[in-house]
Amino acid sequence: MLRIEGLHTYYGPGHILHGVDLHIPEAKIAAVLGRNGVGKTTTVRSIMGLAPPRAGHVWLANQDIAGWPPHLIARAGVAYVPEGRLIFPDLTVVENIRVAERTAARQWTLERLFQLFPALGERARNRGSELSGGEQQMLAVARALATDPKVMLLDEPSQGLAPLVVRELANVIGRLRDEGVTILLVEQNLKLAEAVADHVFVMVKGRTVYKAPLKTFQAEQNEVKARYLTL
Ligand SMILES: Nc1ncnc2c1ncn2[C@@H]1O[C@H](COP(=O)(O)OP(=O)(O)OP(=O)(O)O)[C@@H](O)[C@H]1O
Ligand SMILES: [Mg+2]
């Protein structure tokens, strides 16, 4: 469903991505791991068109969306939940979701979103700023779902959340996969990554240096951690 090949991205003169390769089959979850600053966020921003790659391919099904403007990439079926969530603090829960909706006939109606996130339904009229960190994260995911995405890019959704809330988030992410959403999950939280991922990728200095199915990663994890993940 999503295949990234040889992605090169620059910020000004800074060459940040040096050939990132990732592949996520339809309705699967890939976790992208890596130390701070290796280019995980730049990778998702490149896929989304916010940091357009200078070389490489981003195959969404049979279409190469590399270099497309972000709104067309969104329309093609990619949704992005950025690091730090970025919900609107002064809008209510419902308003935050409504700004993302495009058409009337939708897979993820408000009703279905509130079934998936009952806590948000209870707080539908509360402002974003009145939500807990976990509720804000759920709202950011709900808002992304309101665009009916085929692919969802989640950048460190567990950041700052209590373990119990991270478990809830894992349940939600797993349910989205069961609903057919293909998910790229950037995570520092290995527990969350292991709880949901089908495939694991590790990045070092703007490159993909390791990829394996979850089972293989778990068998090799001490070695992989020592080599690529611990400081
Ligand atoms: N807007 C920007 N302008 C210039 N350089 C940037 C910009 N954003 C990120 N960088 C640089 O690009 C590199 C990769 O950053 P990126 O945010 O992609 O890393 P990351 O893997 O997401 O890190 P973290 O785990 O801390 O979120 C870093 O060296 C960073 O300083
Ligand atoms: Mg990041």
C-alpha cells in the first residue's frame, strides 16, 4: 500500500534523508524506530509533502505521490498526526473534527468516531485545551480519521502519555488496522511499537538500516537495540 524507495530530503543545504526505504502492506502497521534526530519526522513530512523529497519514490498503491503538494496527498488518502498533536485549543472536540471533514458520505462519521473514542463523545462540546493529554491525542487521531485515509502517519503518539493511556492508544491503533487502515508509526516507546507493529524498521542518520517482521525483531532485539537504539 505504501512503499518508500530511496528518499532524499534536504532542509536548505542540510541533507537530512540519505535514501530511506520503507514498505507497509495494506492494513498492516510498520513501526519506525531510531534515536533522536535520525530523520523519522522528516520521513513522515516527506511522505506528506511538507518536506518534499528531492529524489526517491513514495508509492501509494500504484501512484507515485513524491513531490505532490500536501493537500493532494491528503486527498489521495494519506493522513498525518504530527508530533505534539497540534489540535486547536479554542475549538471544541466536534469543531476540531469538523475542520478536517471533506465530504458528507464518509466512512468515519462522528458517530463512528465517538464509538471508537467514547471519552471524546462525552467531551464533544469541550474545547481542545480542556482535554487531557491522552484525550488530545485521541482527538488528533479522530481528526485524521475524519478524512477517511487509506494510510495514517503517526509521529510519536505516545509522547507524554501515562502507561495506561498508551495501552488504550495501542488498542485504538490495532482496531484501525482491523478496519483496513495502513499505518506508519514513528515511536520511541518500544512497548507500544511491539504491541502493535507487524514490521519494524530502524533508521540511523537518514537511512533505513534494519527491517524485519516483528517476530524477527523480537528475537534480535538486544542486538538491534545495542547497535542502533541506545546512546
Ligand atoms: N525545519 C528544519 N530545518 C532544518 N533542519 C531541520 C528541520 N527539522 C529537522 N531538522 C534537522 O533534521 C534532522 C532530522 O530531524 P527529525 O526531526 O526528522 O528527526 P527525528 O528522528 O524525528 O528526531 P526526534 O526523535 O527527536 O523526533 C535533525 O538533524 C534536525 O536538526
Ligand atoms: Mg521526530
